[in-house]
Amino acid sequence: MQKNRLAEIFKDYPPTIQHLLKEVLQIEQQYITANLNTNSGALKEIREKVDEIIEESCKR
Amino acid sequence: MKLERLTLENFRQYYGRQRIEFSKDSKRHVTVIHGVNGSGKTSMFIALNWCLYGKDVVENIGNLISKEAMQQIAPGELVQTSVELAFSHDEQKYIMRRSVAAVRQVDGTIEPYNNEEVIMKRIIASGEAKDELSPGTVINAILPANVRTYFLFDGEKIDNFARPEAVSEVKEAIYLVLRLEILDRARKHLKEMERRYLKDLVQTSGDAELNALEQQIKQEEVVQKQAETRYAEVQREIELARQRMTEIDQELREKAVVSQLQQEREQIEASAKVASKEQENLIEEIQTKTTSAYMIVASPIIAHALAILDDKRVKGQIPSNVRQQFVEDLLQRLVCICGRPFAEDGSEYKSLLTLLENSVPRSLENEVLDTNNQLLVFQANGDNRLSEIKRLMQQRVNVKERIQILEARLSELELQLEGSPLEDVRQLEKKRQHFQADVESYIVECSSLEGHIAKANKQIEKLTKEITQARKSSDKAKHLSRKLELAQQGAKAIDEKYQQTADDMRLQIEAKTNEIFKSLVWKDSHFQRVGLGPDYNLEVIDRYGTAARPELSAGERQVLSLSFITAMAQVSEEQAPLVMDTPFGRLSSHHRNSITANLPSLTSQLILFVTDEELRDEARQNLEPYIGAEYRLNFDDATGCTAIEEC
Amino acid sequence: MEQNEASRRDRVYIDDAVMDIYKALTDDPNPEQSPFATYKDIFLLAACLGFQHGRRKQLSSGARTTIRLDVFREEGLGLLKALAIADTGDVAVLQKLGDVLTIAEEYAHAGIYDIKAQLLDERGRPLWNLVGLLTS
């Protein structure tokens, strides 16, 4: 399933949630493909990114 | 993704540069590469993997450098090993090249020269090649490393999915290829954020604390207001009382009998006031003197220090008025203090030198002289101070005595007035004394109120600071709350949809696998359908509804696996070629035949590494209409090298 | 005066553990309660008393309050030096400002307790207790 298809799963949800999930899914895709092993460095980065996304979503 | 061209250079048994062009034709999209076992099929398969993903990803890669190439160079020279892949994806053309070099040692061994390097270029419309700075990212967007084994397919693993123990493999395959992993990780991370926000929230004070503080400050303000109001009241009362007293004084003065007494009283009260003021001033003055009490106490210490300084001077250790500089000058000019010249090696010279050597360093010398002076001044001041204090104390005693006398007289006068034969005098006096008492207690109350007001002020200041902090916290808390909510909602949405999505995909794959499996196996098999249940068991159901797997032949199991894989490739909609390394080796010929009949239609580009055994007769005929390119790998026993031959 | 890097100092230290005594003797608006105008005055008196009773106390490793040297002026500084000379019996100490200050600090840290005992812990107002101390 293509990545943009994944986001479509949530089309019934409020726009803020949709946006949040779309962004997070995109990040996860990037990190899965960029990091073959889950090391703690990547985990920390993901957390920071997700935090950023949520932060930004709050402003909407 | 469509593979176009693979070029190997000094890669394992491929000596020199050798190239393969894959068939890209839409109908004839199959490329067949023949070779007997050991001729280099697997090496080429590895080359493809290595180029795309590098040694960190590809397992068991071993030594990649061509031994023949190593032989051909002199010690100290370099061998370049590389694999270049040209491919297209989404209408874009790419060229990717991974390389590594090694140096031949004198003893014939190979030392790596550098770490592997990879470059990628994208060819744009004009024919220009643009650098892709992150080849890994590009490849992982097209065909992620964690799903590559389902497309770049090792024939040995063909029946991996149809074994009874393969449940976890099936599950993992679906999870990875269909990107459920992404959903799952997103959910996991959102939940982590949720936990983190909650933890922070607990530590941050919210509205509750802010309210409590605001209550407190209101209270303090009330207390303060009350005290201030009362203070003003009391002041007024004092004034009133004093006024009354003045009125009474006036009346008493006008009464001939007591007029004189009253006047005397008024005088004494005035004097007492003056004396009281004097007393206050004295105390202040005394304090200004006592603050430098150290001057007095230091006296013996100063004396002691001066004695030591003197002592040092007497012993000649500190020239009292002769400075180092002076002595140095004398020595230089070879002239004595008295003016008489002396010789450089004479006794006079020697004594002056000794004097100089024994004298203390210039800096200390100055220090000592300065300190000495300071201390002498100090001593003089100290003595003065003590006598001043004594004088002031005596004055204080005097003033106290005076006040005592005045107060005594005042009492007498009061008694006389109290005991006056005249009724109204007695009354007036009594009233006056009442007022006096009132004033005195009011004054005490004022002092106490002042204390309360000061304390309330301090509290208010402190609370104001705390409120400012709490407001900041409260805002922070609100913000955190919002973030928490968002993270929660996101995770919940995924929770809700995940299972459904997983089920959807599972069912899609089940249907597709079923379709493919049916087209691949012998038509009149007694199997009804393929099942992929919620337990992720991939099995074949017979017409009685029971799982038939134990009765599947090895070949049928392999076909089931293959069906599953190709079904996944289709459902995932990854635009990737199927590259298979000897996939038919263990199939029976009739399975081989039916697979080869159907395989080409399952993918947009098919690349097969096969032994001659695998592809014969009917199998060959089935593929024939689709074959667009064909190669043979010729292995030379003598050189240990493979040459690619186009057929 | 030589000030090598290690002992270079421009201030004296008072251990925070005794700061409440210093404050008690300067805070109150009533002069009978606060005989001293500044901490420096207390410090110097404490140092003298400490020396007089032959008691020295090292400062703890905790927090400290500082008094800059320029607050002492010429005469204060002179007293600090005198203490150092009297303590060591020699003038060489004048070359090490750090040592001079440490000596004063440690005498002061002992003497402050004498001040507390005689001014605050005795009956009567601190001012009069102090006068009594000085005139005895």
C-alpha cells in the first residue's frame, strides 16, 4: 500500500487529526527506510519530530 | 522501478568490466540469465543487492574484490571494484554506482583501501546528470531495504511461507510490505509522546495552584487594608485625645486654685520631652562611635605588630631610610654614601653587596613602610574613640537622671491635682489621666499595626512573584494539555483503524493469493481455496473446509509460497521488478510448467537466474513469448572467472 | 604587595552559617538593637576578638558572603595586615595578600561567636552590652 494511501485510512477523522497523522506517518516512513536498525538515536529524533508536529498542529 | 542495465567491475568472479542489459519491453519483459551451479548467478544477484543497499544490509557478503584482478596488479597498486545499476522509476532515469578499492600487499594479501562509496545521478530531460546526494533515501523510497527480499528473491527461500511454522514470517511479510509497520510505529510514538506529556503535566502546576495563590494574596490584601484603616483610626484617636488633654489643660490653668500647679506640669512635660529627645540623639551618637569598636579592641594588636616591625628594623633587616635603589646606585657608581670612591673588589663593595642581599625585596620594603605608617595613625584614632564613648555614656547617665527627676516631680503634681478639694478639678484630672493612658496604649497599638502592615507587604510581594510564576506554569499546563489530547487522539485513531486495516490487507492478500495459486496449480486439484486467517496461517482449504497443508506436496507448498509473494507484490502496488535467483530448482516439472505459464503476467519486469535444468522443454516454451533478453554465464575453471555472453 | 595568581583576592569571605549574627546586629532600625552600621565593622571586631582569645576557625565549604576589600579602606586594611603580622610574628606575610585575608577570616569566624555570646545572648540591649565590653 502506497504511503499516501495509508493517510487515506483516516479520511473520516477531523482535519487536525488527519494532518497530524499524515505528517507522522511520513516521518515514520522516512525513518524506517533511513534506519534499518532501531537505535536509540533515531528513536530520540522521532520523538522530537513528533513533538514538533504536535506542537505545530496545536496552532492550527 | 524498472531495471535497465547492470555493470560489474572486478566483482568476485567477474574480472574487468562486464555488462547486462535487462529487457524493458512491456510485452517481452523477461530477462533470463543461464548458468550452471557455481557459474556466478548468485554473485550477480548479490551484486545487484549490494549496489542498491551496500554491505551493511546484504548478509554474508564476503570478499567482493576479484581475485584475478588482484593477481594482475603489482604490489602497492589499487584494484577498483564496482557495480553500476541504471534504472528508471516514476518516469525518472537514475544511475547508481557503488565501489570499493583494495591494495595488493607484497605478500599477496589484499588490504582494503577505503570504505565503500556510493554515488547516484538522476538524468533529467536535457540529458544532464544531476547528483542525488542521498542515494540511500532515494532507494528506500522506491524499494525499502526491509522489503527487498520479497522482490529480489532468493530461490532457496521459496517455501518459507507455506511451512506450518511460518506464521510469524507471513505476518512479518504483510506487516512490512504493506506498511503496517508505519502505522504501528506511528501509534507507538504517539503513545510515547502521550506518556511524556502526561508526566510533564503532572509536574507542572496548573490552575488549582494559581487559584490558591490568588486566594492567599486577596487575604493578605484584606489584612493589610484592615491594618491600614485601623492605623488611621488610631492616629485620629490619638489626636483627639491629645486635643482633649489640651482642652483640659486650658481649663485647669483657668482655675485659680490649681493654675500654678498646672502650669508647672506643662513646663515639666515640655522639659521631659526635650530630655527624651536628647536621650534619643545620644543613643544614636553612641552607636556611631561603637560601630567602629574594632578600633578600640585592636589597640594591643596594633601595638604588637608595630613592635615586630620595629624589631625587624632594629636588626637591620629593613633599612629604615635607605632604599634598595639607593644601594644599587652606589654599587654602580662605586661610590660610598659619604662620597668616597671604592674599588670593585674592595671590602666596602662587599659590605654594600651584603647589605643589598640581606635587604628584603623592594616590594616588601615599601609594603612594610606603608603599613607602619598606617598603624601609627590607627593607634592614635583608637585611643580617641574610647574616651569619646566614655564621655557620651556619662552624658547619657546625666540625661537619665534628669528625666528621672522630672518624672518624679510630675507624679507629685498629679497626686496633688488628683487629691484637690475641688470636685471638678479632680474630675478633670481623672479624665486627663485617662486620656493619657489611652494615648499610650494607642501608640503601642500603632507600633504593632506597623509591624502587621510591613509583614503583609512582604507577603504580598512574595505571593505576587509566585503568582507570576504560576501563571506561566498554568499556560504551560494548558499547552501541554492540548498536546496530550492531540497525541491521544492520534494514537486512538490509529488504534481504531489498525486492526481494520490489517484485516483489510489480509483479506486482499488472501484473495489475491488464492487467485494466483489457483492459476498456478494443476487445474483439477481437490483444493477449494487458499485461506489466510486472523491467525496468519497460510493454508489451503479443501472442499470439506479443513486445512489441507500436511497433504500438500513439497512442490505445492512452494507454489503456495510463490503465490503469496507475488500476491503481496501486487497488493502492495510497489512498482518493483521481480528478480528471482533459481526459483524453480526444487519444483517438480509440472509445477514448473504451470508457474512459468503464469509468472510473467504477475509482474511488469521479471529477471530470472536459472540453471539449464530449471528451464527446459515446456517451461521454456511457456516463457518464450515473453523473453526479451537472454544471457549465459561462462565460468572458466582455469582462471576462476565468469564471462557474460549474450544469447 | 605581591599577589600571585593562586592567592590573588580582592575580598574577604564570611561563612553563611554565621550570617544571621551579622544581620541581627545591623538589621534593626532601633540603634540600641543594632550597634553596628556595616558588616565590615562587625568583621573587624570579630577578627580582633578572635585573635585576643587565641581562637581561629576555618570556614566551612558551604556558601559564603563577601566583603570587597575597598570597603575596608586604608585603616581597615592596615588592621588586617597588623593581624597577620602579629599572628605570624614576621613581616614576610605582607607579600601574600591571600594569606593575610585568610588569617583575618579565620579569626573573625571564631570571634563572631564571642560577639554573639556577649551582645545577643546576654540580657540587655546589644548596644549597651557592647559599650560594657569596650569599657571593661
